[in-house]
Amino acid sequence: MPKGKETKVKMKLVFLWLMFVATVALHAQVTIGASADMTAIPFQFIQGVEVEYPDGTVIRYGPIMGAGLGRLDGTAGPRIRFDVRAVNDNLGLGLRLRLQAEGHTSIGVENFLQAWWSPLEWLRLDVGRFDNDRLRGKIGYDDMHSFTVLMHDQDAIFNRIRARGGFMLSLSPIEGLLFTALLNGLNPLVREGHNYDRPVGNEPGYRPQHHRPYFPTLTFVPWENRFGNGDMWRNAHVAAGYTIPNVGLVRVQYIGVIPQTPTIDIDANKLDILPQAIVAPRIEAAFAFTGIDGLILDIGGKVPLPIRESFPNFTETWQSPFQVSLGTQYRIGGLEISGRVDARFAGERTVSNGNDETLGSLSFAPKVNVHLWPSFDFVAFRLILNAGLELIGETTTAENGGATTVIGDGGTRFGMGLSLQRIFLANFRVRGGVAYRFPTEVNGIHERGVFTIPLLLEYSF
């Protein structure tokens, strides 16, 4: 389907959905809401750096100064969202429209176009494009991380249920128990052989940095949709959670995907993100302790399943890194202390012959990401200090059982920030401050120091 026609079809679907909501609204309770968020950067200074190359050449790169606009989570430009929900007894409908600047102004359906039906109190069916966060990780990220050191969101602890054209069945047979089963990936506009751009990035909870000079971002690679809707069962997402009274929430899930592996590119600029390009099914488990007033302690782990690809003379086995994340938040009076530790390890790609003898291997760098952001409420504002540290280990290769070769020596990233936050009119949040990411070297690549004065704005009603 040509892009123009596909856009028209999508807009017609949105119009029909709005008409459906309006029809149901005659006998339903309707709620309408909106929100807007953006980040203004009045000033940013990127330090100059002197780089000596292997051939002895020394080049001096001068400093850069600039300003710009972005969004709170660092993924795009300023955004405005409109939400419409209609609920009628056991039936519900929902729609979200987005107006977002990304170099140009675009409008589209974002996150959900959803209908649900609950014939019984313990049974519910959801259809459409939506997110369900009932079991998601409880400790998120600090807004200032985009200007210091990369931070993961709640998905790093336990992934949200994300339907992108799916059917989800939810069961709550007893109090405190939730079971969900989702078939994902049904797209009525997909046609065989069409090329879609898919992001390089399967590491749960990964948040790309702001689109500023020098700030690294995820890139996109073409991906052929050769599977079609007949393979949506491979995208099955099954989850269960149980709330233990006065103790916490335990949950487990299986997230199915159509496996994909990257093309090996031993480039120092790409070694750090190479593991994120492995798309593999995985099993997740987590436990959120809430048994003490004012304290949340949420720990989760992910076990990706290996991907095995056979070729005429050899076999490749890809093991996406295992992940463990811990988030905590403690509040007493006006003091709140929040922190996160996220780690990945034991990821590798091995090549073996027909006798399962290892011919070579590539071991991905282990990584530990630590963030701490204590804050305190004063009469007129909230003071927030944030610090981030990222430790990246070595990337190594080995052939035919020989010596290990280091192809990336890793490195350390560190950044800090100080900010003030004020809430106006109960739903208008303003946060401004300063942040600095220290200069460093990762896998032999120089990363400049960056000083930023950000202003974060968020309004909802």
C-alpha cells in the first residue's frame, strides 16, 4: 500500500473510532484529558578536546555552544497529547491523539487505540494498541538523566505489557491474582514484502539521549516484514502477578518475539550498543517489596533465550546479555531518596562446527549503571540532586580456543546535576537546573564534557 494511501486509511480508522466513541458516549461516562511536555535548553556548552590518533596525529576539536528544544524522556521534540475515554458498564473505549514536533509537525495515534469488554468481574478482553502497566517496574528514571548519564526506565526491572495491534485476555480468579495472555502484532495494513524501519534496540528500558550535538542516539536499520500476521503467535506475551497482603507484589512473564540477530560490525562506536540489536524471547521475574511504610524496593531479572542459526559449514549461537535491576525509593517527611542499579552480563556470540566444537566467540562487555537522586521538599520548591555512573567492561574475541583478544577496553561515564522543581496549579510542573557530564574515553573513543542548563515543563488536565 503506498504511503499516502496508508496514511489516509489510518486517518479514516481514527475518524471511525471517534464516531464509535461518540455513539457509545450517548450511554457512557466520557472523560477527556490532555497533557503537554517539553524540555527547553537555553544554553549548552560542549567542551573542546585534543585527540591523538594511532599514527601520532594530534587534532584539536574546538568547543560548541548551542540551545534547543526536546522532550522530557529525550526521545523526540515537544509533544501534546489528547485522551478520550468512554466507559459504559462493562464496555470501554479509548483513544490518544498526539501532536509532536520532530523537525516538522506530525499528528498520529500514539500508544493506544483501545476497546475493552468485561462481561464478568474477573474476566476482561482488550483489543487494539495499548499499554498496561499493572505489573511494570515500580521505580522509574530521573528526568535529568538525559543530561548526565544514560538511565533505564521501569521496563528494565519488569517490562510493561505492550500491545501493538493485539488481543489480551485478563483473568483475576481470586483477590490479588492477575493473569494476562496477549497475542501481539496484528496489523491490518501490513502487506508482504514491505520494508519497515525497526529500531536497533531490544535492551528493555533503554532511553536514548537527547538529540543534542554529540549526544549518542539509537539508529535505525531496514527490516523486511516477511512473517506476516500468521506469525503473531510468536509475539505472545504471557504474564502473572500476585499481591501478597502487607508484603509486596511478585510477578513473572514470558515475552515472545520473532528472533533477530545483528550483522557483526567491530566498530568502537558500536560495541556498546551491539547487544541491544539482539531481539530474543525472554523470561522475566520480579518482586516489589512494599511491606514498610514509605519504602518501595523492586528487584527484577531477565533471562533471554539463546538464538541458534545453522549455516552449511557452521552454526551461530547468540546469547543476549542477562539483566538484573534494583530500584528503591524511601520517603520520610519531606526527604525522599531514590536509586537504581541496572546490570547486564554474560552476553556472547559463538560459532561452532558440525560437532559442536567452538571455532570462535565474541563476548559482549558487561555493564553496570548506577543512579542516585535524593530530594527534599522546601516551602516553595523541591531541591533534587542527581548523580549517574556507568561502568563498561571489556569486549573480547577468541578463535579456536586461542588467547583472548580485547577489541574494546570499555570505560566509565559519570555525571551530576542539581535542580529545583515547583508545582503550580496542582498540575503544572516546572523543573530547572544545571547538569554536567564529565569528559571520558569509552572503547578508545573520546567523549567530551557537556554542561547543560535544562528547563523541563509538563502540564496536564
